[in-house]
Amino acid sequence: MSIQHTAADLARSQAEHADAVSAAEKCSDTYAALQARQTEKQQALNIIQQRRIDGGECDGDAATVALLALDCEGLRPLVETARTQHQAACEALQAAQITLQQCQARHEA
């Protein structure tokens, strides 16, 4: 393999790796943000429900419980999609790292 071909392969692998890092970071941020939103909504729902079980009730609790439950339900598929995308991005990053390492080894040889 020519030096120019090896250098071009290395440059391409470095660019693909950089793209994979960026995509994985973006997916990770999205997944974390959605998980945080879902956790926040679920905790708020749990607090109201526990207060009501304990005998305390505030005006508007029924509506708030219904809205929080809908929010939690609506976030569930978004979180799952984000998790799947994050996992795929991590796998792509791992593949890009392997390819880059192989190219670096060929370039150094």
C-alpha cells in the first residue's frame, strides 16, 4: 500500500472518528436530558400521590396528577428512542475507534 494511500486512509479514519465522537456526545446529551425530565416528572407525581395517600390534598391535585402522568407516559417512548440511538452511536464510535487504531498501526508500519 502506498504512503499516500495510507495517509489518506488515516485522515479519513480520523474524520470518521471525530464525527462518531460528536454524534455519541450529542446522543448522550439528549438521552440524559430526556431521562432527567422523565425523572423530574415522576418524582413530582410520586410526591403528590404520597401526600394524597397520607390524607393531604390540595386544590388542583387531580389535574396535576393527570398531567404529570400524561407527561411521564409521553416521555417514555422518547427516552427509549434516545437510549437506542445512544447505544447505536456508542457502537459506531467503538467501530470508528477500532478502524482508526488499525489505520494508525498501518501508517506507522
